[in-house]
Amino acid sequence: MLFLSGQIISLFGSMLVQYAIMWHITLVTKSGVMMMISILCGFLPTFILSPFAGVWADRYNRKLLIALADAGIAAATLVLVLLFAAGYDALWLLFAISAVRAAGAGIQTPAVGALLPQIVPAEKLTAVNGTYGSLNAFMMLVAPIVSAALLSFASIEIIFLIDIVTAAVAIAILLAWVRVPDHRGESAGEPGGYFTEMKQGLLYIRNHTFLKPYFAFFALAFLLMSPAAFLTPLQVARSFGEDYWRLTAIEVVFSVGMMAGGALIASWGGFRNRTHTLMLACALFGLCTVGFGVVPSFWVYLAFMGLAGIAAPLINTPAQVMLQEKVDGAYMGRVFGVFSMISTSMMPIGMLIFGPAADVVPIEWLLVGSGALFALLALWPAGNRALREAGKPLESAGREAAEEAAE
């Protein structure tokens, strides 16, 4: 409760800044290239740092890493506030702060993913991850409303200041009250240099039957997801109107859908085989993306946005739990680091393709094509034995392994 509360408080401030920067760039420039640059600044530092951050998450105190990353982001944001107050408000400063925030996220993400299994029993991971997803969705519901309200009568610096305060509160909760067992006793062998430990993590992934197709699947998924994730605000501004309320509406409806999806997966748990839940959700998300490109009415567009929001936790939660259940604790940080590296590299690669294309062809065409391919991608786990086996619950997998050993 304490850990997730602190993370949600920090996330709220981060989302306020995220929406403020995104909307400012969208409405001021109306350029797919500018959106591409912003997204690259928001992802490339995470990609560069993730392999090292995974090693740090396995080597050092994960709780302290999370707190230091939050503190670094808050300090950089404070510098930006002072620059804006002094009259320096160039667009490149927003790109710069996005890069700093991405670097902090690159350190935090593997640490958070690896820390949860330390404080949550294995049989409760789905419920906890689903609940965390619902809390994230609630913040996604509240943040755009608050951000739009603040932008309507206050400057962007006020939002930056709120983010600094929420980061300070989250750090205080984490350091003062959250107790996490020391994981470093799990480490296999004596620690070497960063590159040695990174290599050990890569060898672990290469020799793990499930992880190779898992990472390949999500590499393609993130690539195809990028138009729906990043170009929909630009599409709405171009096709339906440049009003703040429309940009707010798509975020709010998506967040409500995510809250519903997170509550659903937390209470239901998904199909017995997690891979089946993943396949169904991917197909639904892909079809909703196609819908974004073909519906003429903004209200129908919002309905598809809500369905896509429901699908998102049904993808994220089983994917997260499969890693937390199947990966050796000694390598957890490095595996999550590689996963973060894949997600943060494929998204920018997707925007390198789709961002400039959005200035040449209608965004609707890009959404229809990427959505259809994403829906077809859901068939991959059905034909891959390693992914199907990895989706089975622990007791089932353990029983089958024992039967194979007996034979």
C-alpha cells in the first residue's frame, strides 16, 4: 500500500507535466516532425540507460534507486522552472526536460518491476499488478483534466512546480516507511563489471526458451502500437478540432477504459493461461486502432478509445506477471532493463516511420494499417509453444515439469 501510494503520487505529477508538454507542442506546432522529436527525446535516454539500469537494479538497493531517480527529475524540473521564470521559454527546453525525465524513467522502470516480486507473493502478482494498473488509469483520468484546467488560467511553470512537490512527497514515503527485503543475496556468483553482468543477463535471456520469442513479440507490438499511442492527439486536432476539451476527452475516456480493464484483470485474473488473455487483448486493441482510422464521428471515436483502454491492462498485466513469475530473481532487474530497452527503442523507431509519414499521408491510413497488423500479431502466441507454456500458471507448469522428469 505504501509503495504503490508513493508511486501513484509521483506519477500524478509526472503525468501533469507529460500532458502539458504534449499539448503545448501539438497545438503550437501542429507538426508530426515536432511530435517525433519530442517523442525521441522522451524515449532515447531510457533506451540508452536501461541496460545499465537493469544491472544497477540487480546490484544495488532498488528502493534507493527509485528515490534517486525521482530526486534527479525533480531537480531538473526546478531548473526549468527558474529558466522559464527568467524568460527563457524556447521549445528546445521542453525537449531537454523530456530527455531528463526519460533518463529517470530508465532507471526507475527496471527497479520498480524487479522490486514488486520482493514484497508481493507470487499468487497475488496478477491482482496487485492489475490494481496498480487501475490506479495508473485513475491518474490518467485525473491528470489531463487537472492539466487542461491549469493551462486554461495558469502558466506551464505551475504544473512543473506541482510535479516537484509530488516527487518530494513520494520520496519521503518511500524512504521513511517502505520496508523492502535485501535482494542482493539472490545474486548468482561474484559481481563483475557492468558489462560482465550485462553480458550474463543477455546470456540468461538467450538461453531462456520463453524470453526470446517474448521479447521478439513485444518488439513488433511496440512498433505497431506507436501510431495509436502518439498520433491520435494530432489526428484529433486535425480532423475533429483543436479544442483542449477534445484532447482531454480522448485521454479521459482511455483512462476510464484502463480503470475498467485493470479492475477486470485484478478481480477476474484472466484466462487460466495468461497467453490467451494476451492474445485476446492484442486483437481487441488492434481492431480499435483500425476503428480510429475509419469512424467519422468523434463520439464513436471515443467509444473505440474506451475499448482500447480496456484492452491495455489485459495486455500489460499478463505480460508483466509472466516475467515476474518466470525469471530468476537474481536476473530480474536486467531482464526488465532489456524489456524497457526494447519498448523505448521500438516506439521511437515507429515514430521515425510514422511521424514524418503523418505529414505526407492521412493519419487515418496509418492507424488502419498498423491496427490491422497488430490484430494479426495476436496469432503469434497461438503458434509458439514457448509462449503458450509460459502463460500457464506456476502450479500447472511445475506439475508438467515433474511429469516430464519422471518420464
